[in-house]
Amino acid sequence: MDGNILSGGIEVLQTIKGKVIELNSNKEKKESLLAAESKLEKEIQSKEKALTDEIVSTTKKRKEEIESTFNSQIDNLRSRVKKIRGKKEKSKSAKVKERIALETADLREEKKQMVRETKSIFKQDKIPSFYNSRLFYALYLPKGIGDFFIILLTLLIILLGIPSLIYFVILPVEKLVYLLIIYVLSVILFGVPYMLIENNIKDKHIEAIRKVRLIRSNITANKKQQNKIKKKILKDKDESKYDLDKFNNELQELEEEINSITEKKQDALTLFENTTRFVIGEEIKLRYAEEIKALKDEYDNTYNEIRMLEENIKNLIMEISSNYEVYLGKEFMSIEKLDMLADVMSDNGLSTISEAIKLYTQNESK
């Protein structure tokens, strides 16, 4: 074998060159196919992702459309329920007011009569009407905790509130003497009118004032009785007295209709989840199937071609390494070096590869 290769001529170099060219060509073709394989793989992944995304988005959209359709009907019914309840409450409120007015009519008339009576007594005794007030009776004929609270509040305003306002806010200078003067003036300004009213109104018309005081107590009791009746009516949960059957029947019908539509909505969603969404998915897959299949077929063909090239490359490398490289050396296993050896043989009239390598090596050493 050694003699066959190294003693061979230019035709042997051409044979080796052909093998190297074939190897390089296969390697280049493999790199091109690897790039195509990677591109096809990305295209397949992209298409499969687009398929998955469309299935997800379409099923989500269709489900939302189903829910929206039913929810729209339910919302319309609930809007009607709200409207009817408003009408019912308005009607009930009016009927409750009528009932309160009816059940307190005697008490209200009695109160009016007592108010007229107090005015009549004050008029007969020539007492100014503004003395017929809660403040007057609290200050001059107190009775009960409420009246004593009014007295305390009045004293706080006159003896603390007003003096403090004048002393701390109005006066430019704060002096203790000013505060004492303010307190004295407050006592005088309140005490003098109080005593004048005490002597000229209360003492002079004490019998009339006491009569009115008694009547005012009865008026207060009358108000409490009216409020008691009103509270009892407002707390009464029995609506049968107010003729609300028309509203109640309509509300019941609407609630039943809402429940029915809600059940139909759930049935539709269950059907969608169990059947429809799979049908939608299969329909979308069918649209993508041909394109994805074509890409996968092309990918498989490319993959198989790469495997064949790899086998050829492996065989060529082994052949070149075993049959040629082992004799010529790795440095001469390139197209450029093989062409150079052929030129050396041609230019120097050499007949063997061995002679060409020897002469090349000598030239290189020089």
C-alpha cells in the first residue's frame, strides 16, 4: 500500500483531491442542512404555539360570549327586580304613612287642641307668646333631667362661654381685672333680666303658667304616645295590610326566571367545557394540520439527509485517514497542498508523489 500511494503519480493526487473535495462538500452541505433544520424546528414550534394560543384565545372568547349572553339577560331581570322593589317600598312607605296618620289621628287632634288651649291661656292673661317655650319653663319651672341640663348649658354659656370669648378672642390685652369685670357684667346682664321676668311674668301669672306647664307635660306625653305608635308600625313585619301582593308576585316570578336562566347558563358552560371546547380545538387543529405536517415532513427529510451526510462524512474521514493521510501526513490533506504537490511534479518532471514530497520538504527547509 505504501508503494501504491507514494509511488503513484499525479492521477493518485487527483483521486485524493477528489475525496477531500467530496468530504468538504459534504461538510458544507451538512452545515447548510443543520441551519435549515434549526429554522424548520423554530417554524414548527412557532406554528404549534400559534395553534395553542388560538385554541386558548378562541375557547376563552366563546366561553365569555356564552357568559355575556346569559349575564345580560340576568342583569336585565335584576334591574327590573330593583325597579319593582323600589316601587314596592315607595307604595309601602305611603301606606305606612297613611296607617301612622290614621292610628295617631286622635292623638294629633288632641295635641292641636292642647296647643290651642295653651295659647288661649297666655292670651287671656296677656302673657307674650314667646314665653310659652321650653327654655322659659326649664329656667323658671324646671321639671326633670332635661330641664336641669338646659339650665346647666345656659349657665355654661353665660358664665364661661361668653366671658372666655370676650377675654381670649375679642380683647387685645389679657388682664385679670378685665376677666373679673366681664364676669360681673355677665352676671348683671343675665341676672337682671332673669329677675325682671321672675317678678313681672312668672310671679304675676303663676297660676296660668302652671296650667300651661301641666298642659305642656300632657303634650309631651302625647308626642311620646304618637312616637310609640309610629315605632310599633315601622317595626311591624306583616305586609298584608298594605296590599303589596301585586309587587310580591311579580318579584317572585322574576326571581324564578333568574334562577332558571342561571341554571341554563351553568348547563351551557358545562356543555362547553365537556364537549364544545374540544370541537373548537379540533377545528382549529384541522386548519393548522396541513401546514404543520408539511413542515414536519420537511424537517424529517432534512434530519434524515443530515444523518446520511454524517455517515458519508464519517466514512470519508476514515477512508482518507486510513488510505491517504497515514502516508502523506495530515498537512497534505488539503486541496491547496495537493494542488501544490501536483504542480511540483508537473514543473519538475517528477513521476512519484514521494519525490514531490521530498522536493517540497527540501524547498521548505531552505
